[in-house]
Amino acid sequence: MERRTIGAAALAVGAVGLGCMPMSWAYSASRQRGEESLRAVHRALDLGSTLLDTADMYGPFTNELLLGRVLKERRQEAFVSTKVGLLVGEQHVVANGRPGYVKRACDASLRRLQTDVIDLYQLHRADPEVPVEETWGAMAELVQAGKVRALGLCAMGARGGRRNGARLHDATIRQLQRVQQVFPVSTVQAELSVWSPEALESLLPWCTARRVGFLAAMPLGNGFLTGTLTPGEGFEPDDVRARHPRFTAEMMAANQPIVAGLRRIATRHGNEVTPAQVALAWVLAQGPDVVPVPGTKQERWVTENAASAALRLTPEDLTEVAELPGAQGSWD
């Protein structure tokens, strides 16, 4: 697989990463299968999808524990990315950016991941009660201590919608400008997909101008852009899509032209090419510092996603994607 070098720390990773969140968080957690997820992680490494993206809150903690079982055997083949800054309560998630907590959380992540260094440590969300510079300073001390190699920032949750997305991305840029004064930002992780392209307006250009790597979260639109979901499909209560405005039966039906457009493009590239691969190739085409991080717990989808790194969209393809109708249903 093509490798991409991103960020101030010159991080070398496979062009397509693996989002590990679905293995134990947000997508029908009651139906998790640990062995299936382990096979998916091993397959990703076999194919060169070296960036494994997790967080301490996924589970919580069980996601890192699962990855630790793989890293114990294959640490040298993997690029480990985890996150800090969010705590899971009984009914809600809260931010914690206190320096002492950040350092303790890092040590705990290292133990669960069964490694002595984290390649990329990301601030999941800034704590409104703690100046972000203080949190970032504690993270920088972890780099200096040799526990972390590089730092990244996750964008504020710009849930689908042009107005909301633009506003929150501007707020993220202000955060980035502040923490850059403390220690270099190597990556920004934010949602970017064919049906959520808001990051193209300001956030991605900001990153590109400074050679900050961009990790594209949810590049398959929570699974919608794969073309494998049908309108009216029910989601379990613990599945994040059960509460997402774009996953009502009405909105899924209304957004089918987007999938149809991706399928048309896929057909031109051969019978084996899928809408999901076109969607990921579109993300890859947004710049050499962009790495999509599709999430899955199934080996077959890992294989399909990795193959998208070899798909080259033509200028005509990219124009056709740009002319697709905007997604309906948002948090605005």
C-alpha cells in the first residue's frame, strides 16, 4: 500500500488507516465479537493499513485492551494512535483536560496497549474548564518523556450540516492556533466524506498550508456511503445511527442519489470496484497529507477499504462527485 508522510513529526503511515471504534463502541456494542475484531486488525496490518486509531473512552478501555493483544505480537508493524480527554459517565461523556489526569491516562493507555510508546496521542476534546494550553503542555511533556512521539487534535464535533460544521471548524482552528504556540500539531482528525465535505472550506486548507496531517474520520458516512444499508433499516438503541438525523428512513431514502452516483463511478472502474472504494478514493484525492480512517470490525471490509488506496479517480470522476446533491438531514 502507498504510504503517506504527514505532520511536523514526519509520520509515515499506510494511506488508509483503520478506525477501531466500532469494535467496542457506538455501533451495537451488544453484538461485539472480539475474535472477529482481532482478525480485522491483523488483516489491516497484513495489507499495510498501519494506522490503528483508538481511544481510551471506547468501551471504555476495552478497545485499547483488544489492540494490545495484537500489538504484543506485531508492535513494529503498527502505527498506534489513541486519544485522551473524554471520560465516560453513567449517562454522559465529560471532558477532562487537567494535566495530572492526562499524564495518568497516558500511562494507563500504555499498559492497556502493551507498548512503551504511543505514536500519536490526540486530544479528543478540550476541557472548557482548563485552558487548552495547559492540557497541551502536559501532552508535550509526554513527548519529552519518550512516552509519546507526536501530538494531534480532534476537531470539535461538527455534526453534519454546513452552517454548524463551518462554525465549529472555525473554533477548532482557533484552538489549533493556540496550541501551536506550545508544541507542534502533527495531525488534526475531523469528519470528511462525500456527504460531509465541510472540512474542505477552512479546516483542511489550514492544515495543508502548515503540512499538518489530516485524519479523515467517518469517511464512509457512518456506513451509508458503502451502499449496503437500506432505507428503513433498524438500528439497535446503542448504535449511534439510531439517533442520527440522516439515518431516519425518510432521509436515507432522500440521500440515495449520492450512493447511486458513487456506484456509477465505481462501475466505470470495473465490476469489482465498490461505492465505498470510490468514497475513500475521493478522500485520498483531497491531498497528500490526508489519510482516511474508516472504522470496521470485519475483515472483509478491511480488505475492501485497503484496496481503495490503489484506485485513482479521474478529473471527470471528481467533477461528478462535486456535482452530486448535498446530503439531506443535519444537526443544524
